[in-house]
Amino acid sequence: VPALARRELTPSAPLSDEAVAARVADDLLKRGELAYFEPVADMPGFPRALSRTLAELRMSGVQPADLNGHAASADLGALLQSAVAEREKAGAVDYVTMLTTATAEIERDPSRFADHTVVLLDVAITSSTDAAFVRALIAASGSAIVSVPAGDSRTLSALALDSTPALEHPPSLAAKQASFGETAPKRPPAAKAGPSTTALSKLQTNLFATEPPAPSAADDSVVLFSAPGEGREAVEIARRLMQEAARGVPFDQMAVLLRAPQTYLGVLEHALDRAGILAWFHRGTRRPDSAGRALLALLACADEELSARRFAEYVSLGQVPLNAAGNADQWSPPADEIVDGVLPPADRAEDTQPEDEAQAATLRGETGRDVAGTLRAP
């Protein structure tokens, strides 16, 4: 924070990232400078998705000029450049700037951590900015203890503990590898068969992994099958639903995802009907009603003692009327004209002069604090 203060910059909350994303998207949309994102730029969820995308680009050190090779590159480059300019104009910095500033401060004076031990517990390094900060912190520390979850090859690579090509690191970091290398093995040892090593759990854990998991005994938690024709496939699906029901799985915890509903919907409905399985069919997803979400946001705002985040969520849903008021055609006369029509002049109280009113207040025992309401009632 002191380093940012010297540059007259202030940290900003994560909620401001969405606000900046919404503002730059609205500005570019009004100027007609969005092509790829033009159909979805005014959707309620676009600012949040855009803020996360811009944050990932910034964390990876991507510049607007580096974006190319896709139809969305031009729009993303313009949005990223506008977001950076918007923050510079406001004097606010995002998480990336704070992290890079902290890294520069550590590298400028590493002696402040020389007598300290740095402990990093299950810290996930997901970008080059994260890796630079962690490397600088470990290099400046007297000793370091790091624990890495099994299978997090990206973090292991950033710490130069894996066999994959590691990021460049200073010699002081290489000298510390022995102090924490044993806490993060290159590959977790094969565990005994149990609930956490079923085929389903391994599929969920390693679905997007670049390396195959350690081999283990096969089980029936994941089954791949094929049948000749859509009708036979629907029958096999119904049969497996009945098998899961026999194992105690309720039908309302089962789901069938169809890649081509126009082809399988009819035959699957017929197969489930013959098997006596009551099914509910739904196609696609529906966006929650904006008015209902706005009401829930207001209720949550009141429940959280007027939370600014909840109120910002309510405003973002676009339920605040921006058009003319519904009763704009109804004329309300000024208060003095109402008095003229109701109370005759002879019956009106005389408007005392300020000095007369001050004397009357003194006679009543009133002071300035009484009038201002700063005295507590007994």
C-alpha cells in the first residue's frame, strides 16, 4: 500500500472490476466498436464474465496488441485497453497491479524477509504473475515451506519441482528447493482402493489433466457402452436407470443429457414409458426472471444491513425505472396555493419575524441543540 500511495494510486475492491467491465462494454457498444460481442454485450451476466476474462489476461501478462487469431480478439483487445485506461484515469489499481507492485518491492529490498520463514499452504499458481510473486517471496526469505496438492502440476512446474519445463528462477530459489521439495512429490503414490480412487472420482479429478492418472483397479462407477441405433440406446439407458434405482439411487437424482434431442427425445420417452419411469423433459436453460432476482437482491440487501454489494446487484439487473414517472400527468399544486383555497386569510397565523421567534424560543426554554435534535430524549 505505501508503494501505491507514493504513486497516488489506491487499491480497489473486486466489485469494481465488474463495474469497470460494465462501463467499458457499454461505452464501446454505444460507439459501435463491438462486433463479436455485440449480441451479448447488454446481457446481465456479461460484465462479470468480461471482468474475469480481462483479469485472466492481465494475470498472464497479455497486452491488447497480443490478442489475435480469433474473431473475438479485436473486441477483447479494445475492451482490455479501455479497462486499463479507465483505471488509470480513476487512479485505482486492480489485483494484478497490486501483485506486480508487491513483487517489485520484494525484489527492491529482499533483506526484509531474510530472517523470516515463508509458509505457503496449498497455494495454487495459475499465472505468470502469481509465479513471479511466489518466486520473489521464496528467494528473499530465509527458508520456505511449501505444500502443493497432489496433481497440481502447474504449481509444481512453477516451483521447478516437476519434470516439466520450469519457469526461470533465480539461483537463490534453486538453492531452497531442497527445503521444500519433499513436501510436494512429483507424482502422488498410488493409494489403496477406496471411495476417493473410484473411476468416477478419477474422471472428475483428471478430466482435463495432461497426463494419465496412476492405474488402479477397474469398477463400474463409469461405464461406456454403445448400441446399434437410437432405439436400442434408449432401451439401454432405461435399463441402466433401473439398475441404479435397484442400488438405492432415487430417480430425482438421475439425469440424462442428450446431445441430439431432436433424434433421441421420442425414442427415449417411449423407452422410459415402457420401463415405468416417470421422466420430466426440459430443453436448454432459462435465464432467471430479472424482477424476481431484483426482489431477492433487495431482500438480501436488507438482511445484510444494506450491503453495498447486494444493492449493486439490484441496480445491475435493470429493474430501476429510467423512463418518466407513471403519474407525471398529475399536477400537484404548491403548498401555499392549497392553503389559499382551504384557509381564509383572516384565520391564518401571523408569520413572526426571526428576532421575535428567537425571543419566543428563549421564553419556551428551547436552545439551538433542542431545535437541531442533538439532545437525547429522556
